Amino acid sequence: MSLEVEALASDVWAATLADRFSTTVHDGARLCLATGATVTPFYAAVAERKSLGGLTIFLLDEFGGLPERDPGRCETMIRRDLLSKASGRPRVRLPDVDAADPDQEADRYGALIADGGLDLAIVGLGANGHIGMNEPGSTADLTTRVVDLDSSTSENATSYGASARPTWGITVGLAELLAATELWLLVTGAHKREILRRTLENPIGPTVPATFLRGHQNAKLFADRSALGT
């Protein structure tokens, strides 16, 4: 098993990937979707091509400690960047970081995902090699849970307009992601070139959690040429 690599020109990356999404995702599919700068143009292209009706969408992760509707919350981003633009009404499943017992909520959310699994998980690549909020040190057997955030992840939240630097969150675990029928890793930009190289070349392990995707039976990397240095 290995990570299938597809390099695309930056100016057609989002549109080409959205076309692939439209033909890959079937009615009734269960998806786990990331948020952030990488996926924003892809979601805009998806909204022009694909109705989301009949789909079930699980949010990959969510920052804790931010007010409801804060610009930095992942729920805010996915509603703004995808759900508000696309036609059709999917079933949307979110982790409730405002729950009285976040650990219990993480267990509930993980059970929802496990009950039916995931047809497709779409994730980005963190600057430190994280997938979702599975920070360095995360192992492949870890399930959905409350996590402490790496300082770089907390800092990155402010680039999304977060009103404060979150220190924790709830993330879908690597265990659930690696159990998905198909998994897409989306990477763009020259600033991701070094961590992408490590993802593709380092030994598989928790130092760079994204390396675990190389052990998946049907994982694909869709990168623009600047990220691959080609």
C-alpha cells in the first residue's frame, strides 16, 4: 500500500478535484470533511458542480473555547465555504465542543462515525504533519477524542479570524480516518513543500502523523505542483 500521488497545476487544481468529487461521491455517501485555507477554493468549485442533498457530512474537527459562530470555528468555516453555497441539504454532524463533558461528547461523536463508517475522508496537511487535530505523537489506533493543540495549530486558528487562540479541540481520530473506504489528502502551496516531503519520505509513525496515510488501502494525494516542487 502507498499514497497515490496526483500533481495538478495550481490554476486548475480546485476545478479538477471538484470534477473528481462529483463523479466519486454517490448519493447517500458518508463524508468527513476538513476546513481551512487549502479546501476553500475546492469547496467553491464543488458548490458549482454537485448537490449535497442525500449526503451525510461529518466535520473533521473543531476548536474548543471559541464563542459560537466565531469566525475561527470549523463549523463557521464549513457553513460559509461549502454548505451556504452548494445546492441540496446534507445531514450535517458536528462535535459539540460546548458540551458540559467534552470527553463524553467526543465518545458520542466517534460512535456516530463508527456506526456506518466513512465512504470518503478529505483532509489537509498541517505544517507540523498533523491530520485533523491529530498532532505529532498521535498513533494510528487513536479514536475521536479531546486533544491539546500544538502551539502552531493554535496560532493558525488566528489566521482564520479566531477571536482567541484555542488550546484544545475535538478531532476525529486516525483510527476512524484510516478505516474510511477512500481517503484524500489535499495539499497546496510551496510553504507545504517540506512537510509534504517528510510525509512522503519519512518512516511511517507518530512523529509525522500524516505518514500513516501511506498505509491506507485507497489513499490519494492531490497536490498542486508548487507543493511538490515540480
